[in-house]
Amino acid sequence: MRRVAVECGRARLGFWVTLPAFFISLAIRPTMSQEAPREQQLLISVLGDDPRSMASELCRLSLEARCSVSSSRLSRHAQAGAMVLQVSGSWDALVRLENNLAPLGKRMGWQVSVLRTPVNAPRSDGLPYVVYANAAYRPDVLNELCHFFALHNIELEAMTCDTYQAPHSSSLLMTATLTVNLPQGIQISWLREQFLDFADSLNLDAIIEPWRPTHG
């Protein structure tokens, strides 16, 4: 009987010794909410010659790696081109795409950069507006436009700027388009008045209006 009591005591002691370890394992076990999301995003920028091949090759690689192109921008600069893509996919799909980008860049003579970006990153809930500006070209105009919106804590979402020769003249003109995100609570009438006064001071032909989606 004494031996049975001793064995029972040892078993009970072993139970209480292993019980904390059981709860610790539950505490550190990852839950569904703690698991990393399967869908991830990759930002790709490419610089080099032959913009036509740049677009077709990058879209082909994305498709073969089973990645989806979320957004893309392509621009031509003389014989060179610049392209930016944001693609999404599973972790292994993005790894396949990254592994194929380096050989492609080496073969085509392109400069390729990649950056992992968070999925559904929080963004400010603002109002999209578009600014159109035209003027005789001066080196300071684009800088002044960017400074105006930075001074008013307004985010830039997109910007394009081009120069061209005026018809029947040797004057160089410029046109700029900026998409901005106005913060909630800003007085739009006040901002429009401030911007038009600013444009007049630089002799710009400029307007600011709500952004509207374009349809092909």
C-alpha cells in the first residue's frame, strides 16, 4: 500500500510539473490572427532602353510567376524608358518573380530595383484633387509647385511634367499635372484661393479641381 501511495504521489507531482509547460505552449502557439498574410506585394522599378520590350517582358514574367499587376507606370525619355509596377501574390510567387528579374535585367542591360511593400497599408482618408499648370519654362516652377503642397501638408499621389516647343516660336513651354490628396477638414474654397494667388505670383495658367476617373 505504501508503494502504491508513493507511485500515486509521483504521478500527481509529474502532472503539476508538466501542466505549466502545457499552458506556456498554448500561449506561444500562433493563432490565425497572428499568422502572416499569404498575399504580399512587390514594387518593381526598371530603367533602361527599349520601353516596348520593358513592358512586355515585365508583364510576361509577372504572369508566369502567377503574380497580379496591381498598378503600373511607363514613360519614355528619349531612347530610354522607366517603368514601375506594383505586383501582388503569394510569398513563393514573389520569390519566383524576384529570382527571374535579375537575369532579365542583366540580359537586357536594365537597372532593376525591387522593394517589398505591406499589403493594405493604412493611408490617409482624404479627397483626391488634380492640378493642371502651364507656363513658359523656368527651372523653379516645378520646385515651387511641390513646395506649395508640402507647405500645406498635402500629399502628392502622382506627378508628371513635360516640356515642349511652342508652335511657330522658339519659346520652351512646360505643362505639369499633379494628383494631390487633400486632408479631411480642409477648407477647399480657401485652399483654391491660396493656390490661384500662388499661381498668379508665378505667372502660371493653373487650375485645381476634383479628381475624376478616366474611361477609355
